[in-house]
Amino acid sequence: SQQGEEDPQALSIQEGENATMNCSYKTSINNLQWYRQNSGRGLVHLILIRSNEREKHSGRLRVTLDTSKKSSSLLITASRAADTASYFCATGTAGGSYIPTFGRGTSLIVHP
Amino acid sequence: DTGVSQNPRHKITKRGQNVTFRCDPISEHNRLYWYRQTLGQGPEFLTYFQNEAQLEKSRLLSDRFSAERPKGSFSTLEIQRTEQGDSAMYLCASSLASGVSTQETQYFGPGTRLLVL
């Protein structure tokens, strides 16, 4: 299994600003996923990027993947107070046993 | 599609007691995962099922933990002789995997928060 590690651990911004979170991992992957978790709740899947993709967009989310640096970034543009949450990356490899491994997450606070 | 549900949402128990949690996955999903999450950490994998078969277990899953998915639908996670260190959020997720799939997205339930006194 792989391990994604997010940084920064905590991020505090004003509404309307952009938020960038990074994820680093250690070994080769087939895909990387980003999840959001509101306080005390389950995780919500945001976006999946495959290892042969470099960038992907979904609404205000932009994810990049650099397999040479074993890193990914999640950009949230024009942030809103409702984006306040913890964000996790999860990496997975090929094969029947798909067991994504999560990092500790980035805690994002967006001040209204 | 009502999503993944978990019951109970909260459980307080005394050390040494047994507890059982239930997870109802999205109906057509064949894979079901259990995770444990403590404060400030990401989810840690415990075990997963494909249909009714338990295919993998983490070393985190001690002998006191057992999981079942008897008919390939809902699953239960039992913790026997609970310890204070078992206090955590227990998350269930389901996904639809076909063949050798590397693209599956997991859908998480709201979790069961366990407090062992």
C-alpha cells in the first residue's frame, strides 16, 4: 500500500481566496484521489486523477499530478466558508486489492 | 440510492464490553471496507470484503476485532473486550469493482463514533 502525506497540515484563508494543498507519496501509483471530510462526518470523494493524467478539473477544483516528483496538488479557487473541512489524498495501485491509503489530511478553514 | 449508512452513529461503552456496528452499503456495490479514524489522523484501513468474502485484513485488526458480511450485503464489525484505545470513529465505505479495477471510487458512510470509558 502507498501513503499520501498532505501539506500543509492546516490552512487558514479568507473567503474568495484560493487554497492549495499538496500531497506527496512514496512509490508508484495508478491513481490518486482527493476526499473532503467535514467535522465528525464521513469522507466525500472529490476527484480521481489517473497516473497518466497531469491535470483535472471539477468545478472550482483543480488537481495536478506529477509522477516524477510523486506529488499532487489540489487547488480550490474562490473559496467559500462551506469549503471549511479536512482534505485527504489517497493513493492506490493496480490489482484486485484496491486499498487506498490516506494521509493525515490538511485542515482548511475559510473565514467569511 | 440512499448512500452508505452506518448504525449506530454513536456508541458509549465501558471497557471490557463487546460492541457491534453495522454498515449498509450502496445496494449494487460489491466491495465493502472498514476503516478506523482517530482525531487528527486519516482513515486507517482495517479490512475489506468482495461480496461475502473477506479478502484482506490489516495488522491493526487484532483478535478482538471480527467483521462479517454474511450475504454480501450489509456488514458488521464486532469488537470484543473493548479497550480505551479502541475509541475512534469507525468508517465504512463501499465501491463497485469489476474485474481488475484500479479506478474505483469509495463512498463513505457517516461513521460510528465509539467512546470506551
